[in-house]
Amino acid sequence: MGNDLRARIKRVAGSQKRWADATGMSTENVSRILTGKYPVPEWWEAMLELLERLPPKDWPERWR
């Protein structure tokens, strides 16, 4: 799951750091979640699904 999730985050945000900044999380917590040390928050899945389905021109400013 971590690799698939990591790939999805990279497609949407470009990097773990940008994902962390946009979600208000620390890069350390994002890394821990992606390595399986913490459970994946359900809202991550919802955000990824939303951003994957919206054209980038319709994304909120902080995601562009």
C-alpha cells in the first residue's frame, strides 16, 4: 500500500514535502505514514480521489 500511496501522492503533489505542506502535516509524519508506522488517515484517501478526478486547473491554489 505504501508504494501505491506514495506514487499517488507524487502524481498529485509532486513530492512528500509538498503533500506535507499542503495538508499541514510534518514531513516526518508523512514519512511515517508512508512506511506503515502510522495508519493512513481516511481523509488522505478522500483528498487523493478528489484531486485525481479534478482537472488541475480546478485545484485549490495550494495544490498547483
